[in-house]
Amino acid sequence: MAGTPVRFLAVSLETDTRRVRVAMERLKLQLPVATAESEMLGPLTLATVPATIFIDASGQVVSRLGSASKADLKAHAEQLLRQGATASRTGAPAALR
């Protein structure tokens, strides 16, 4: 997926930013992280955590996954990117671009 326009954001349910920072360091994660109050989970329609939400460039949610392996996440992201490339060539709805 090198060179593809994909960005990641972690959202933590933990509101204590110090604990979040320590966890990110322990897990060796280097990506932006936001701490969320429970009110934020409603608009994201999260039923369980962990969850992965795929959002297109226009801000539309195009897919969701629950707990998944790194290989499953990569395969799903690649599938969405292929669909998006096909959608942009065929004039499909923006939610797929």
C-alpha cells in the first residue's frame, strides 16, 4: 500500500491523556490519537471496541470492522482502495471514492 493516500487516527476511550500516551509508547504506536468521551461513540455507531472505521476523503464512513488481525486490516484496506479506484473511473457514488 506504499504511496496510497491512507491516513490513520487512533481513538481511545480512555480520557486520561497521560495513560493514553504511556500506552501508545508501550505499544510503540506512532500515529495521531484522540481521546473520546462516550458521547463521541454515538455518531460513529460503534457497537464494540476495538473497532476500525474506514472513512473516505469526503468524510463518509465506507466500512467498519471489529477486532481484526493486521493481515485482515491490510486486506480490507486494499479492497476498499481498489473499489475506490474503480469507483472514481466509473463515476460511482462519492462514498466509494
